[in-house]
Amino acid sequence: MFDSGSIDSELYLVAMLFGLSAMLLVIYLYFVFVRLLEARAHSIDEWRDPPPLIYKVFKPVVKLFCADVKVNMGQEKYDQIQMKLSSAGLFYSLLPEELVTLRYVCLVVAGIVSSLFYWYFSPLTTMVLVILVLGVIVGFAYPDIWLRDRVKFRHTRIEKEFPFLLDLIILSMRAGLNYSNALSQSIACLSPGPIKDDFSRLERELRAGKPRHEALIEMAERMDSVGIRNFVSTLNQAEETGGEVVTVLQGQAEQRRTERFQRAEETAGKAPIKLLGPLMMFLFPLIFMLVGFVIIVGLQDAGVLPDFLTRLL
């Protein structure tokens, strides 16, 4: 028989624990609700360009913690990440603190997925443990990998489209337009892309009164391309020394086009080496199997095939 006093004390203890848990849950939800309201009140997204998909998926969570992350970021690190975002064309789409917060959010999501993976494949083996650890590492590093791929893709488009812009500017200036009008006319003829975006921003800054020398240097730092840096340096030097801008632009266009053809030849030269690995892994084994099968069948017809190979056939 159980003592009624002990049962009442146990029920009282359970009720206290339940009430304490409910109170902590309410406090936590209130804290989250207040932080969401503050984040929404302080976030004015009208100035933003369309953000990337990975940010849209985790936007509520990122907005909740990005303010705390920004407090703990140093200015040097903040500027470095800002420069990477500018090189990727995300200057008006993503903030540095949001990118850092996105790393930790992806880390938590990867940890949850790894936990579910462990629960499904339990008991834990060495292979499962390796997959769990790699999943967490990849989850944390995925935003940086995505950003690096975006920067690389954008630089490829810049190298491809920039000579065409120079040709348009040269044709416009030879038709009688000055440099500013030729630049505006050429930008209007471009298809949407990184060249049009950055040079349109350059045109807006010039119209707002920023000195051309300063605006060009900032554009070169923002785009982080060797061709753009050479173009800006040569153009500023021509304006300072009084040289002809058309001649400078023509030389830059020919140089950029030559560099593009050289990169294409270099890529074509590397293609056979890159194809060697897949050929050795997938094609050559099939060829060896076919040739070996024909040889084995010929040996069987000649009656010289060993018995154990005959049984395999």
C-alpha cells in the first residue's frame, strides 16, 4: 500500500515541475516574439535587391540573431565579407552579419539532419560517424562555398562581356558622342548581367556628382577583376595626361579579347587531362571487360580454358 501523503507530495512535485516548464516556455516564446518584432521594425528591405534562395529559406531565423552576430564581428572581418559580397554582386542583397549568421544556421540544420541520420542508421558505425561529421562540416561551410562559386561565375561573365562593352563605347565615340554619353548609350544596349549592373551604378554615381576618378577606382575594387582594374588604371592615366580616350579603349578591348582567347585555349588544353580520370574510372574498365570476355570465349572454344573459369561461364 502506498502512503497517501507521499502520493500527494509526488503529484505536487510533478505539478510544480510542469508549471515551471510552462512558465519557462512562455518566457522563451515571449522573448522570441519580442525579438521578431524588433527585427521587423528595424529591417527596412525596400533598398534590397532580390536576395538569394538560401537566405529566403532561413530569413526569419537569420533576422532574429544577425544583430547579435554583428556586435561580435570586428570591423576588419566585416569589411572583408562586404568586399566578397560586392564581388559576388550581392552588395544590395545580403549583409555581412547575415552571411555569418547563415553559417551557424546551416550548421544547426546540418546537425539536426545528421542526428536524424544517426537515429535511422543506429547503431553507430565508423562509416556513419564519418558521414555525420562531414555533414556538419559541409553545413557550416556551405554558405562560403556557395559565395565562392557565385564570385567565380560572375568573374567569368565579366571577362566575357567586358570586351563587348568596350567595342560599343568605341563605336559610340567614333559616331560623335563624348565619353559620358557613349557610356550611357552602351550600357542601355547591354543585356542584364554584372557588367550592366556595375556600370549602371557607376553612371548613377557620376550623375550624383562623385568625381570620375574616385568612382572608377571604387568600381574596380567592387568588381575585383584584373581586366577592370587595368581598364580603370589606363583610363585614369589617359585623362590625367590628356591622351585620346578612344585609342586607350581600343587598346583595352584588343587586350581583353586576346586574353579571353588565351584563356579559352588554356581551358581547351586542360580538357584531355580532366577527361582522363572519368575515362579510367568508367570507360576503360568496360572496354577491358569486353575484350577479356572475347578472349575467354575464344579460349573456351579452343578447349584450353581452366575448369574454374569454365564453371564461372
